[in-house]
Amino acid sequence: MSEQELLLIEDNPGDARLLHEMLRDLGNGYHIVWVQTLAEARKEIATKLFHLILCDLGLQDSQGFDTASAVIAAASDMPVIILTGQDDKQIALEAIKTGVQDYLVKNTVTPELIGRSMRYAIERKRVEKELRSRENLLKKVFEILPIGLWIADKNGTLLKANAAGVKIWGAEPLVGQQNYGVFKARRLPSKENIAPDDWALTHSINKGLTIEGEELEIDAFDGRKKTILNYTAPVLNDNGQVEAAIVVNVDITDRKQAEEELAKLSRAVEQSPVSVVITDIEGKIEYVNPKFIQITGYALEEVKGQTPRILKSGETPLDEYRKLWETITSGLGWRGEFHNRRKDGSLFWERASISPVRNTMGTITHFLAVKEDITVEKSLEMQLLQAQKLESVGRLAGGVAHDFNNMLGIILGYAEMSLDQVEPTEPLHANLQEIRKAANRSADLTRQLLAFARKQTVTPKVLDLNETLEGMLKMLRRLIGEDIDLAWLPGKNLWQVKLDPSQIDQILANLCVNARDAVTDNGKVTIETDTLSFDENYCADHVEFVPGDYVMLAVSDNGCGMDKKILDNIFEPFFTTKDIGQGSGLGLATVYGIVKQNNGFINVYSEPGRGTTFKIYLPRHMKTEGREQTTVSAGMAATGHETILLVEDEKAILTMTSMMLELLGYTVLTASAPSQAIRISRSYSGRIDLLMTDVVMPEMNGRDLAEKLLHLFPNLKCLYMSGYTANAIAHHGVLDKGVHFIHKPFTKQSLSTKLREVLDDSKMSAQG
């Protein structure tokens, strides 16, 4: 065993010799360095590491506890034993408090006592150093941990927090806090506020409970809301009693936000109205959403690991697939159409957009395909093209057959006249017979051509328009897309009409496709029906209108609308505002032709940014004595004597409507603007019974005008009018419960009926 270095600080040589002898008797191989002053001791301690220091308190240059303190300060890592002649317990206790390992009185020291004391001092110092090292390690871990740590005593007082804990709550002064009411938090997912006596820390201290993974939403003291995971655990003494508690906080705010964003994205993909397919860089399918499964009939398990070739029908040219693959592998996006095959063998059309997906390094890792089922759209396009092609062929065939029949008539006529002039026995008679037979056979062919032409004409049927449209709603919703709201507002007690049901399909398909293309984002398309009557006075001012009863079919959207220049041309064949290849320009021309063919008429109301309304009027179909006929009727107009304030910004409509009202017996005050209407109402000395106002006007809408006039005439009643459908102007408040509304155009009869309905309703005012 190597010698242990021992420093003896003693100014009495006799005591030093005695100590040397005791240590020699112990036989432990100590090497003793003897100094007599504090200054000499400091020099030795500064240059050498001693296993033990024996120190007298009374030195030439230092006395008492000053000596002990100075030695301990110089040799903080070395055990120190005080060896003094003073036998004083108080002095001994104070010496121990200064950090010495033991206190021995010289006249009581024996070799055994000093040997035992030295071994104890050395071991105790070793343990102290080890504990201090561990404490420093734990302190370092406590400080650098990225999770919040809080320590509380057995009374619940917060003793200490690490930097992460302070950062989470944003308040270091909370150390020493015992009033938990200053902390504001809610348990998730219930968002129930936590009472001061209901904190997990309180339960750990009072009940010894360990609580793990409690999710909280906290109001940090820096004003921010955060989401944390809270853990609390009691610290027990040897008797199993709580002497402290530990709180662990993990800030998961960013993680929760990321999870919510990911969940939102996942829900959007899962609920998407279009197919979503994700493949690896080799084109093998890793994910498909429910819409893909619905459209194709394949489950995820069936297509996972396969390539989209599983849908190939052979209808799409192979060159198109080659171009697709070259495009996306080069890092570009591709758009196009596929004619694919479902699991059940049926064919369907898809419009696809396929893009590469890159990682943070810019490397392509996946391909994303977003695909829309356009089978219905394609079918309608092909049907329309086919119908238009057949219509053209039919017209051509009919025209050729008509002209050819004229020529055949000449041939047959001359042939028969010649037969009357030739004797049957003459050879020429037989020749003329053959000419007549050939002409008759040719006539049969022309009749077949005319029959083909007649197949392109309509086959009218008596219809309830509401029932017909309800049967089409599902198809129309697919046609316009699930992201567009389709509203159906059927009129009550609808009259019957007579026309070919396929023409209703064509009308609705064309108008709904136009409406779909006009709206953006989550737009709205409205289909509604109603009954209207037009009298001769109204039709005199509207050249295309014919007096009678009509069923109205309206299709509205809240899209971009059209200006007057476009409106003047929309029914012209081949006129379109769409990009090249996006539309034929025949849709509205087809609608116009169908309406005219069925003795109806069509009006369009539109303004840029305000949407569009197409109103189609089809004649009412009636039965008379077993004989079907389409007729018109107009009942007696109801008259009145009240005073009406009429507000309309279109001068021609203002003049015409004023004349109608006067013919019905009403006193009429006219205004071409809301501001003028307000001035008139203030200066008019008599009673104004009803406000009849347009809804969409430059200065303010009709509802706002009515509300202003109510201050002057609390009992004022109101009738709103507009060329837009009721739904198209709902944002103006017109459709509130009980509000009266009349569509433009209206007849004197329909106006008179509506006026009496409003004026005779004692409970109704302009407020509705």
C-alpha cells in the first residue's frame, strides 16, 4: 500500500513529536509533512494533495475558528481534523459546522482514537465529494432538461423550477407560490376549469397520488395559451409519508397544432368529392381516399402495391400514358383525361391532375393524383353533340327528301300520264311500268329519310314540372359538383306543361353547367318553379311575350354575372366566353331553341358580380272536354284605392308599372331613386299605404329603404320586386319570414292579386 500524505499544522514541537509516535504505532504508512504556521500550511496545500490535514487552532499567525476557516477554504477537497487542547463542546460544535470532519482534544487522544477518527474523516470526505458530484450532475440535468420541472415541499409551496418550466408558464416569480388560484388552466378535452384545490399537485401532496399524462390547456403568464402534458408524483420518506412532490410539464402546443392541421388535412382528403391517389416513385399505390373506392369499386387493400394500370380499359391511347410518365418524372405536373374501367367492368371518365411530391431536399418521393369523375359530364356532352349532329343530319335528310320527292312526283306523274296514252300491248307500256315501279321504290326511300328526320323532332308529354325536376336533382348535383350547393325551391300547386322530357334534361344540363362555371369556391345554384299569368297590357310592352298562364322555371347562381355586351349575344350559336376547347357555344342557343319550339319565352337577369338568373316561361297545359290544348287565361284584376310609393331605378319599368297601378285605381307616387323616395315621403301630406320597391338599386337596397321609411310611417306595408329569383337576392333580407315579393316580369293581373294580398294583411308591415 502506498503511503498516505498527511499535513500536520502544529506550533508545539512536543505535541508534534507525540503525534508522530502515535501515527507510527498505527503502522498505516503515513508520510507526515509538519508545518508550524498557517502561512506555511497554505503553501503546502497549494502545491500538494493531502489525504488528511491535522490542525491545531492556536498558531503563531492564526487563532481559533479563523484558523479552521482558513484551512478549510484552502483545502476544500481535503478532510480536516481539529486537534486542540481546548475541551469545549460548544467550540467543537462550531468547528464541525465550519466543515471540519472531527474535533479531538489533545490530552484525550489515543492511537486507536486518532486512527479511527482519521479513517472516518477520509471516508466521510470521499462520500461528501461523491454526493456533491452527484448533486452537481442532477442540478445540471435539472437545468438542461427541455421539459418543465417543478419541486414543491410537503405543504405544496413551489420551491424550485428549471428554465423549461419557467418558459412554459412564462413566470419565474411563481417559485414560492402556494396559492394555486393564480394558475389558470382547463382539462382537455372537456375544457373544464381547474379549481385551486383540484390541481394534480394538490392530490399528490394530500393523497399521495401519482398522476400521469394529464392534458391541460393553460393560460401562461406571458398571455399565450398553451397545451401541456402534466405529470405529478409524491416524494415519500422512510415512513411512507409525503415530504415533497415533483411536477413535470411537457409543452405539446406545437405538436397539437401540427396534429390538428394534419387531422384537418386528413379529413379534407377523406371527405374530398374527388379521388385522391398517392403512389411511390415507381407508381405503386400507397393510399387512396374513400371517393376513389366509391368510384372504382376497389378497396384500399386491393389496390395497395398495384399501379394505376389496374384501371386501364384500353380506351385511352398508350401514347397518353407515356407522355404522362415523362412529364411527372421530369418534375412537372400533368393534366388530362382517362377512360378507365371499374372493378365491375363498367367504363367511366376521369379528369386527372398528377403532380410530383418532393421532400425537404427537393427529391421526388411520391406522386399525387387528384381525379374527378366526369362520366356524367362526358355523357351529357356526347348526348348533346350526338343530338346536334343528328339534328343537322335530320334537317339535311329532310331537305333532300323533300326536294327528291318533288322530282319523283314529276317522274311518276309523267310516267302515269304516258301509260294512259300507250296501249298495254305495246312494248313501251312495259317500260313505263318499270319506270313507275322504280319511282315508287324511290319514294319509299324518301319516306324513310323523312321518317328519320321526324325522329329528331320532339315527342311532347304532359308533365308536372316539379316531379320531373325532382327526378333529375341527383344527376344535377353530380353534374355541378359536390362543392357547389344546389338549392331546390319548388312552387306550390304547379300547373301542367306539355313538352318532351328530354328537352327538360337539355335545358337543366346546359343552365346548370353554365352556373357551375360561373361560381367560385363554395358557390350556390338555385332551381325554382312558380306559376305566373301575363295579360295583354303587359305583353304589349314585351314583344316576345304572349298573354296567358305560364309555369316559370328559374335557374340562378351567385357567380360572376355578365355585362350587357355579353347578355346581348348569349343566345347566338357558337357565342361563348369560355376558353378555346372549353365550350361549344351551343348550350344557350339550344335552350333558346327548345323554349321557342314549345311556344315559351326566356328572360335573363344578370349584373357583374351579382350572379345570374335564367327564367323560362312554358305555357300552361289544359284539358277541355277530353281534348288537350295549350291555352291562356287571364282573370279579373283586383282594384284598390290606396296610395302607393313606387321606387324603381329603370325609367321604362317605372313608367309602365305606374300606369298599371293607376289603371287598377291606386294613387301612385313615383321615385327613380331611394333618396328621392325619402324626400317624397317626407313632403307628402297624405297617408302612404304601401311601398313598392325594387330590391337592387344603386344608392341602397329595398330593405334598407323600407326600414328608413318606417320611421315616418310605422304601419307602412311593403312589396319587394326584382328580376332576380327570390334566392338570388336573399342576402338583401327580402326572404325573411312574412316579407312579400313579386317576380319581374309581372302582369297587371298578377300584380293586382299580390297587392290585395299585401294590403289586406292587417298584420304585415315593411318589417315583415
